[in-house]
Amino acid sequence: MEIMMEEVKVRGLTLKNIKVNEASGYNGMDILFTIQDQQYNFMIAKTNPIMPLNILHRFSEKSICHVCNRTIYPYPVGNQPCLELKKLDKLILDKLIKFLPVK
Ligand SMILES: [Zn+2]
């Protein structure tokens, strides 16, 4: 199952290439998206109500995150939370929730 959606704007950030996948290993979803060509994985728990868990960098090469300004190593080494995006997790979820396959 994969869902693609239009870009979404949150607090001046533009989220693009948004893809939703069932998570492996827990009852949730992985929402992949890019901001300025850097990829992130927004992990969501399919609880009621649906809950944001974490937002991880998922970079293909070592680079400075445009959101938190930290140097991030490529995935899977640099699979750490983006603490600045984490502050916006509920806002981001509010924008995405209508596209998600949950009741
Ligand atoms: Zn970051």
C-alpha cells in the first residue's frame, strides 16, 4: 500500500514527495517526505486518536539538515530524530491526516 499526495505547507516549510507506507514491526505508518530535497520519515502510531511518534532524517548523503542545521550522516547511520521537525509534528499530522488510511 502506498499513497502519494500533493505537497503540503507547514510553517513556511514545503513537504513534497509524500508517500505513506504501512510500518513494519509496529501498528503504524511511515510517512516519507522531502523538504528541499532532503528526506525524512515521519512515524505514526495507528492508535485512536492517531499519534505522532518521531520524525527521522533519512538522507542519502552526508549533509546539513536545512531544518535543524545539524550535520546528518546518510541513512541508516544518520537515522536520528530531527528535533526541529519534531516540534511541528502535530501541525504536520493535522495537514496529512485527511490523506491517511485510518478511520
Ligand atoms: Zn533536522
